[in-house]
Amino acid sequence: MHFVTQPGLTDSPLERARDALRRHAWQQAYELFTAAEVSQGLSPDDLADMAEAAWASGHHIECIQARERAYAAFAERKDTRRAAQQALDLFSDHLMKADMAVAGGWYSTAQRLLADQPECPEHGRLVFIEAFFEMMMGKFDRSADLAQRMSEIGTRFGDRDLQMLALLVRSDEYVSRGRVSDAVPLLDEAMAAAISGELRPSTSRTVYCTTVGTCQQLADFRRAGEWTEATERCNARESIVPLGGDCRVHRAGILRVRGAWDEAEAEARSACDELFGGNHNIEMGRAMYEIGEIQMRRGDLLTAEDSFQQTHSAWGVAQPGIALLRLAQGRPEDAFSSIKSALVYQTADRLTRARMLPAQVEIAIAVGDLDTARSAADELEAIASDYATAGLEASAACVRGALQLAEGDAAEAVSSLRRGWRLWQEVEVPYEAARARMLLAAAYVAQGDHESARSELHAAKSAFERLGAAPDARRAAELLDQYAPVSAPSSGEAGRATRTFMFTDIVKSTNLVEAMGDEAWENLLRWHDQTMRTLLAAHQGEEVKQAGDGFFFAFPDSVSAIECAVAIQRTLADHRTAHGFAPQVRIGLHVAEATRRGRDYSGKGIHETARIAALGNGGEILASEQTLAGAAGGFATSEARTVSLKGITKPVQVVAVDWR
């Protein structure tokens, strides 16, 4: 409900601040309270309201300062209960900043102030804090008793905040015991109260974060998405549930699993901006993890590596992301040891293990350790059975299908994977649904049903392209070529295609091997290959083949090819500046019509491209004039020169692209 300033109301900053507070115009209220404090001073109650507005609008340091002044003012006028309220709020403020000693001091202050007071809602908040820590220590019976006590106090005093906080404690206890069907209605009831505007902003935020966080743990993505959308609709009217950095991390996770990757990354970065400067290490780490997941799925493995390293530094864990990144980098043994270590460390929390087990199955299959894959699949199925949410069941079904396929049981794999795909569809998780269809296609191929496989691959490819999952989309396209009908040019008779081709080559690689030694060279080559493939994926190219220390790439148009070549040279130069060394690479570009069979291309144009690349020097991009003609003059180049290419009768015009 919106409140408006009544005609005739005084135009003082204080009155307008109070009016803005009633309308949940938090930033405006904070600014007006600040002005009023300077011009006319604030009562203890107004200081408390200013702190609330500062908190809801993201001015956390100013919020704490206002609460401290409000506490002192209430204590001075002997208003013990209101002083205790401020002490409890200050406890929460410092707990969120991980300033544990300061938080403990304010908690002790609140206890002292309330020790001789008649029972009131503030006693219920003390009980809530106790219940929170009991739950963290796994003392479920004790936390259940405390939740009941909170509910009784809240009912006696008509305190809706306390009643809803009691529901959160009880739901957490139920989830910890595996009683999801008992927990979910309590979370839904608390969320309904939060978006109705009947709770304090801080309580509403706690309810939102707890509900969405619990749903993420349970892989109940549909419920999390519904409540997130409901909160957004509510906040579009007025900011009833002001989201802080921790809430934004949860929202980013939901947006990611539902396929809104651009929005998810923006939300995660907003969370980082809001959390920066405080002791929010864990939440910062979680935000960077969300960013790393998106970057990895887009094929940007270099930046994903950096994001996951930041995750590990802040949070202490970056799994299963870092293990899956190692697999994507072509390092399956490293991926296997990484996820194995993570699961050895994480033994108690079954829902956390459920997030990691699918990765262990995928990686174990990749290294041929089917015993480990089978054990992980069995464990995940047991967890999914106990918690019985669609997301966990979808994950378990797909994991089982992947294992059945690896064991040679294609018929059972089809059954499991179809069930997993349907469940992912139901909970609106498009990326996992598309991956299930890729596996389903492989199972159909194993049965000799190429027609069904092509249908699944077409659907998966479309989904990956919509999401921006370039490596998966490219893989789906490659498999479509591989499983094309016999009558199609790509697998029977040769077909003709016009592409912009690229050859790359490390200059003087033999000398480098001799100077560096085999081990250092292999490490450098691995980094080079990963860098090239990451940049290729980012520019919608396809890897035709790798020959020695060079690559043969194909692009749909000249602009994508030239931009990729420029990105390669700039990335190598940046690495050289930052780390002292990177190999010198020469690149040749040429647009031509060529014959395509499956993934390979052949013909005169391919030979011309290779010869153009061979003319280049380290750090140079040479391109035929017709390549630049298709790029609409958007790149700076040298003057064209005529060159003769070995084995090619007719000379060609080439230019050097200025990438600096």
C-alpha cells in the first residue's frame, strides 16, 4: 500500500523523511533523515528509523552508526526495551559482516538489558539467535524446542516477524532431517508474509534468502524461481523486500539455472560491488562462483579459471566448478583428483555432496573408472530418494543414464535419460535439459537409431545457442554432421561451403623446445591450446583440426575470424607483459569455398590459407584482400602487397591486420 503526503503537511525534511519511510522509499528516506539531523536533530525513534532506511538502501556503515546513536539515546532516557532492540539489530549487522567479536558484544548487551524485563518480543529474538546457533551445531531437538518458544512469544504479542522467523527455524530443522514435505509449506507461508509487506524489511530479506537458499540446496528450482519472480513483482510496486548482496547471490544462482545468464552475471557482479569492503568473504566467493559457472559454460575458460580461483580464495571451495573446468581443459586426471578430494572433505552435508556427485560421475566416466562412477550414482540416487525433489531426481536420473550408457546398456540409458530430461523441463532448467538430450542422442546412436539422435541433437543445439553455451552448441553441431543421413553431403558425397579459414602456428617452436625442456614446453603448449580454444569459442568458430603446435579453424564470416585473430594476438601480448613470456604465433586468414566432408574441409582455398599463414612472422596476422573485403572496412591494415604462394599459380593480394 502506498502512502502519500497529505496536503497541508509540513514541508520539513523530517516529516518528508517519515512519509518516505512509510512508502518504503528507502533511499529518499535516508537522505531526508540525514538532512533533518543536520537541520533540526533527530529523536531516538527517528534515529532508529534512519538506521532502517540506511540499511534497506545499502548504506551499511551509516546504518550501524545511526543504530549506535539510537542505542545511546534510548539508553540515556532509560528506555531499556528500545535500547535492547538496537543492540539486537547491531548484533545482526555485525554478524553479517562476520565481525564476530563485535556481534557477540552486542548480543551480550541485549541479554543484560532484557534480563530483568517482563517477557516481550525482544526475548523472542534472543531465542531466535540461540536457535540459529543450535541448528548450526546440529542440535535439531533443541532448535525445535526454541522455535516453539519463539512462536508462543510471537503469538502472545502479535509479532508477525517473530512468528515467521520461528517458521524458518522449524523448516531448517525439517530439511536437516530430510522432511522436505513438512518444511516447504512453512517456507511458503513465511514468503507470503514477506511479500505482503507485513514484516520488517530485515525480516523480509531473511525470509527471502533462507527460502531461496534452501530451495537451491534441494534443487527445487521451480519454487525458488516462483518466489523470486513474486518478490520482483512486489518490489516493482514498492521496495518491500530490499535485496542485499547476499540475496543477490541467491537470485543470481536462480537466474543462472533458469538460463538468464546475462542477467545472472550482472546480478552476481552487483552483489560483489555491494559486498566489497566488508568481511563478506563467503558471499563474495559464492558470487564469483556463479560468474565462473557462466563463463565456463560460454566457453571462456581463461576467465572462468580466474573466477574460480577468486572463489576458492574467498570461500575456500570452488566445486564442482573447478573440477569440471579441468575436464573442459582436457585434463581429466586432474579433474578426477580434484572432485575426489572435495568429496572426501565434504562428508557431512548430503545436499552439498549432491551438488558434486554428478560431476564425479561425469569425470569418472571420462577416465574410465566406472566403479567410482557407480558408487557416486548410487549415493546420489539415495539422496534424491530421501529428499524427493524434482531437481535432485532429474540429476540422479541423468547420472544413472550416463553410467548405463558407459556400461553399454543403451536401452536402460534411454529410459533414464528421458526421465531426467522431462524432469529438468518441468523445473525449467534449460541447460541441464539440453545436456540430457545430448546424452540421449548418444544412447539412441548406440541403439542404431540415428533419426531419433538427430532430433535430440537439433533440440539441444538450439537450446545451447539460445543460452550462449558455445562449446556445447559446437559439439552438438559436430555430432549432427557425424550422424547426418547418408544422402546428405556432409557424410556421403562432399558438400561445398564458404567459410573464412584460419591457420595458426607457433614460430620457431623447435628452438623453444630445446631452450625450455620438454616439461616446460608441454605446460606452455597446454596453456596455448586452452587459450586458442577459449577464444575460438568466444568468436563462434569451429576447430577443424590441430596439427602439431598449430590449429586449423573455420568461421562463418570474415568479421568473426579477424576479431578472433586480433583477440589471440592481444591475449598473447597481455600474457607476455604480465608473465614475461608467451609464444610468438603467426596467423593466416582467407575466405574461400571449400569441400566439406564431416568436420574436415579440403580444396584450393585451404592450401591458399596455409600458404598465407606460412608467409607471416611471429605476432603477425596476414589476410587475403577478399577476407578484408567481407569485413566492411572495420579493421586497420597495412598496404596490400602481391605475393606468390607455393604450389598456387595465381598471385594473391595480402594485408597485415594491425591488431595493436
